[in-house]
Amino acid sequence: MKLNIKTPLAFFDLEATGINISTDRIVEISIVKVHPNGKEEILTKRINPTIPIPKEVSLIHGIYDEDVKHAPTFKEASKELYQFLEGADLAGFNVLKYDIPLLVEEFLRAGIDFDIEKKNLLDAQKIFHMMEKRNLAAAYQFYCGEMLENAHSAEADTIATYKVFTAQIEKYEGQVAEDLQGNKLGIIENDVKKLHALLNEKMVDLAGRFIFNDEGVECFNFGKHKGKTIAQVIKEEPGYYDWMMKGDFPLDTKRKFTQVKLRNFNR
């Protein structure tokens, strides 16, 4: 089955030093870019994270400090990666909560504003959980009828995700997707924009520190101000902005906080 896409769709997977978006770093990235005409391009790069890779993490993905000591840093590779991803929508397995936020954070650290606002974001895991509920190896066996070899290799995982995603659309096209509570979410369609709308919650920041309330206003989603609007907190406790700017929060979270603060200031 050929995916119905109007612009390139980049399936990607990251291996990193850990799972903390603010402090951990990418050690490998693999991208399978699928073009509307069916052409496929693969870019896989090892990255020197500039910090030690914990042994327990290396045991999972098989990448050790010695393997990446001569590899480029993300900043050194950022221009090539940005150009490869330019104009492409993004897809992967469990990318909405981890891979995309970490990738954006790395680009920001490299001084590149990797804007995802106009990109469609697709997550094969969300379709899998909506329709079957399980991990990439299980999904690959279920949808493709094969065992996933070299799991936790970025390239193997990326290629497997592309195959799983294509098989999902072929299997579920026209069916109703439901959440875990049985609420109907919409129809699975072979259309990137409609899949983006189905798979994505309205996010303020990628780390989920802020969310939209029922009125569509940005609110805190953590700490003592949880549930309060950002505008309300800025008014009641102006110093909270400075505290967050100095704190260990993702750069994307700080950027979004600043955008909302400036918007309210200019009203």
C-alpha cells in the first residue's frame, strides 16, 4: 500500500543517553524520508553527546562512549539534519512524548529554531494503542508478520515503524478509533492532516508543562499553580517567570512561557 501524502513524511527514531529531555542527549538518529512519489531516503548518524552514556543505557541500545567519541556533535550535524527534515512532516513510534521534544531541544541548543507548528505529527504507537493496545516489536510482529531483528538499533526501529505505520493505515482505514475509555475519537483515514488531527492533543509545550483549558487558554499543568492560567500566575506572582527561566526546564517550555507572557504584556 502506498501512503497518501502530499509532502515528504520523515519517520525517525532516536537513541539517547537517557529519557530526560532537558539534560540527556542524542547518540544516534535515523530518518526514513518517504516522498509523495514513493521514493525513500535513509539518513542514519551517530552523534557524540558530549556527556557520558550511562552503562545501563548502553546495554539497551548497544552504543558506548567509545563508539561515538569521533562522531560529530549534534551542533556539528544540525545543519545537515535540519536540511534533510526541512519541508517534511514527522512520524515515528512514541515520538510525541519523547523523540520530537528531545529533537526540538537539541536543535534549540544548536541555535536552530526547529519549528513544528506547521508540521503534521504522526505517532504509530497511538494508532496501535487505539486499535490494539501494545510495543514496537509486538506491533511489527502483529502487523508485518515478522520478528523485529536488532531492536533498539535506530535504523532497524525506524524502518520497522515505517512498515508498521503503513500496515496500520491499510488495516484500519475507514474504521472508528477509540480511546481506552471507549470514547469515539474519529475515523482512520489515509490522509496526513486528518491523522495529525486525530493523533495529537492540542499542546502548548512539548513537555506538557502547560496545557489548554476548556476555553482554549494556556494553563499550568504542574506544581502549585496547576490549573491556573499563565496570565493569572504572571499577574499574581511575577517572579515565577524568572524562577522558571533559571530552572531545569526544557528550552521549548521556556520559549512557550515567554511567548504567552509577551502576548499578554502587549494586550
